[in-house]
Amino acid sequence: MTAKKQDAAWSEDLMRLTHNRAVLLMVAAALMWSTAGVVTRHLEAARSFEVTFWRSAATVLSLLVILPLLKGRSVFTRLPSAGRTFWLSGLCWCGMFTFYMMALTLTSVANVLVTLAIGPLVTALFSRIFIAHQLPLRTWLAIVVAGCGIGWMYGSQISGGQMLGTLVALGVPLAGAANWTLTQHAHRKIQGHADSQALASGQAVDLMPAVLVGAVLSSLIMLPLAWPFKATLHDVWLLGGLGFYQLAVPCLLSVWCARVLKAPEVSLLALLEVPFGITLVWLGANEVPSAAVLSGGSLVIAALAGNELLAWKERQ
């Protein structure tokens, strides 16, 4: 009995999320997100919409296994009674899953990534406008520096005449900003209604299953666009892996981390996907980045490291 209590105490301590742990987990999530580029370089036949479909479908299958392990079998029975915040978060995840790939079919990768760089700023503005969150000066400075770094990395490659693709890409940071703001707002409600009666009444919203809703919607939207399928078995295996470790796991981690981290901080840490992705494609697919990419990526990392160092000193 004592051993069981010790195991339970250890498990509870492991699940207790501190700010430092949340930062490390968000860095890990960004690293997992960044693997998409290097993996897609090794696809044989799958392209554009079909890539998104197989990845989203694999995410659905992964979450159908992971969520019951984390939340219990009743996680799915509670979905019909979920509130508006839950379903809005699911729509946001769907937008984040689909807009990116759609934009890549309409414009260059550089245009898309430059557009994504405004994500932290949009998140900061959303959280300031909709939930009245005050941002420290260090976070604003980090957002600006990180955005400049990504703009420097790809700004010289932007081509004109591709406004539609840029507008579609704008849906990614908008959906992401809305999602992180909704997540933070929901966890504030959980903290405000911490007693068991409030939790039982459904006032607290668990947004982890919303990732599943987003993946299901993304799969359904992409299915007619991806048909007829051209992917080989090799491609399906690679994209299935992406659905598990590149979408399902890091997306759940990011929702968990948003319980502790502020919405702009989550969005800012997610930008690490860009320098991580460049490095992985360099090492795994021999795509050598330019000097502008290296210098811009250094700015992004410096901004994130500086923001977290100052935050750590403040907490001390």
C-alpha cells in the first residue's frame, strides 16, 4: 500500500506542470512540429492536399488511442455536452491543420513563413483585446525581434502576384492566435471554478479533445481534394508517423503547456519550429540554408532565449 501511495505521489508530481517544465515541453513540441519538412522531402508520390489528408487522418487514429489513455474512456462520451469554447477550439485546430498546406499550393514557402511570423504578435493582441492580458515589455521586444529574424530569413525571397496564397496563409496565425487565447481563457475558468461541484457541472473546459475535432474536420475537408490518391505505401507510413509524433503528440503537449504559459509565450515558443525545421532539412535532406537564413534563425533563438531568461530572473 505504501509503494502504491509513493507511485501515486510520484505520478502526481510528474504531472504537476511548472513554468520551466512547460517551456521545455513547448521546445520539444516545436522540435516535433519541425520534422514535417525533412520527412516530406523523402515522399515518393504524395503531394499537396493528399499530404494533409494522410497526416490528419493519422492524427485522428493516434488521438483515438492517446486520449482514452490520458483522460479515460469517458472522454468521448463527454464530447456531445462540450460547450462553445470547445467546438471553437476544434475549428481553430482544423484551420491550423489545413490553411498551411492550402497556402503552400498557392504561393511560395517563403511567403507562407513570413506570414506565419506575425503569429505571436496576433496572439498578443488577441489576448490583450479579448481577455485583457497585460504583456511585459520583454515579451513585446521578443515578439518584434523574432518576427524580424524570420522576415530577414525569407523576406528577400518573397515574390509578387501571389496575394491569394498569402491571404490563405494568414488564416494560420489567426487560427493559432484564437486557439491559444481560447485555451488560456478556458484554463482561467478552470482556476476560477476549482471546486468539484463546478467541475462536475461542466464549467471547466478540457480542450485536449478539441485537437481530435480539428483533425477529423481537416481530414473530411481534405478527402475530396486529395482524391484520387497517389501516395505509395512508403508515403503512407511516413505521413502516418507525422500524424502521431508531428501533430498528435505536440499539439496535446501545447494545450497542456497553455495551462501554465501565457498565450503569447506559447505562440512565441512555437516559432522555434522555423529554425529547427531549417536545421533538420539541412542535415536530413542536404538543403543548405543561406547566410540570411542562419542569421535570421539566430535572431529568433536569441529572442526566445532572452525572453525566457528574463522571465526566469523575475520569478527568482
